[in-house]
Amino acid sequence: MKCLATIEELRQKKTITFRFSREGIQHDGFLAWHEGQVLAYENRCRHIPISLDYGDGRFFTPDGKFIICQTHGATYEAVTGKCVAGPCPGTFLAKVPIKVENDGIFLIEEDEVEA
């Protein structure tokens, strides 16, 4: 398992971006600290396959309640990843498998996922 960050780092920064591999292809992902929970999603809007942020690590609405695509305004529930407003309602952000252990947040690599 690859350590992406510590809980304290994520608490301070609120979001942290990272790269991961799925089926041999590199993808962008992000960790988010939301209401005491660690969330991990692929950094890809469900409306059009583009990054949710502009590369600046800003993934949340100004009030911090929802994840938002900076380009088209698709708005997602933070905990579920479900799009609740914008051009792709009812779709979900792709979750990235992680494990929180001790103070670390670890990426569960493809070959470590149980079948």
C-alpha cells in the first residue's frame, strides 16, 4: 500500500491530490477531509471527463458542503459522490479505494483489491 498522506496533513490542507493506476492507466485522484471523514475520489467530472478542479486543489463549494466541478458546476454530495445539481444529476463520482490506518491514509493498489 502506498501512503498518500497523514490524517493531520489532510485535516490542515482539506484536500490533497494524487495519481493512481487503474488497469495500467494513470488517473488523478483527490483526498478530502469532510465533516471528520476521509474521502477519496477520482478527479474526473461525470458530465465531461475533465478534472473537477483547475489544478488548484479546490474541490468544494464556498460553503464547504458539496464537491463541485469548477468548469460546469456539477455539484456532488461529498460523502456519497452523487451529483445533485448541474448537468449530470444522479451520476456518481468514482471512489478510489483507500485504507485509513493509524495516522496514515493509504491507497489500496489494484493488485491488493480483494476479488
